[in-house]
Amino acid sequence: MMKILVFLCLLPSVAQADSLIATRTLRAQTILAAADMALVEATIPGAVTSSAAAEGMELRVTVYAGRAIRDADIGPPAIVDRNQIVSLSYSGGALSILTEGRALARGGVGDVIRVMNLASRTTVSGRIGADGMVQVGPDF
């Protein structure tokens, strides 16, 4: 009998990882708080595995109660809203241009969004900085 127990203990077992799920239905643009999510012992592909990694992040899509919160579903909180007037900054070598544009999408720090230059009506893409300014050009 003892040999069987030792044999069973040595068999490889499937390790369970923790996955984060929503405790209630969470709408897009919700800033996640500890009460909005719970860790469960399940391996869900693509799911966030730590509540600390998700807390304070913003949902990009609606997540229903009991469903996994995936890495692709969250991002930094938006600091630029669609149709907001933002500063556009272009720097290339010795040339530096600062103008205004209208954001054509919503985004957080580090996101790349499209912006319409108000002076030329040209649409450009740029990266949102921590101050809300959008960097355009070859170095963004």
C-alpha cells in the first residue's frame, strides 16, 4: 500500500495558475478597483494573473460577471478623450513645431492615436505623453 502512495505522489500533476475574473459586469472605461475582481484557481489563457497588475487600469471593453479579465482588455487610464483639443509636438533635428489638433480617438499615456492638425486639416498619428501632449514625427 505504501508503494502505491509513493508512486502516486511522484506522478506529475497539472499546476493551476490563478486567473483574474470580474465580480460584476464592468463597462468599458471603468477604472478597476479591488472590489471589481477576484482571483480564482484556474488557468485561463490570456487572463491577468495578479490583481495588483490590474488595479487602477482602465477597461477597454465590457467584461461580464464571472468572465476573465484579459491583458488585452485593460490599459492605462485615458487622459485624452475623442474630439478633445490637444497640443501636437513635432521634433526633428533642429526643427521643433508646436500646434493644436483634435484627437480622433481616446487614449492613455503611451497609446498611439490619430489627431487632426487644426491648421492644415491633415490627419497624423502620434503617441500620447504623460502631460497629454501628442508627439508626432519620426521619433514618436
